[in-house]
Amino acid sequence: MRDQKVTRFSVGMPRLDLIEENTKMVRNFKPLRSEEMMQMSEALSGKNKMALDHYFHHHYDQFAGS
């Protein structure tokens, strides 16, 4: 394993089977194609805007000393 580059490290995994499952997912990872990224971005942008609008609807900025 010394010749492989470590790109992620997870601290606090409670069980070996979880580490093995995560390792399997990382090894099988395939990046999304540009078209898939665009579709996901478009699908999420409206939901993100709605969530952000909801968050800021009753939001009040409070600064130190105010």
C-alpha cells in the first residue's frame, strides 16, 4: 500500500466493515459527466434557493457589541 497515494482519511470509524465499505465506494468512484453535473446543478439550484430564502426569512444578523 505504500505506493498508493492517500487522498482521504477518516478518523473515528467505529467498525472495520464501515471502513471496508467506504474504501470500496472510493475505489469504484467515477466522476459525473459534464451533462450529469449540469442536470444536477439545475435540479438542485431551485431547491437550494428555496432553502436559502426560508433560512433568511427570519434571519437576524447579530454582531459582537450590538
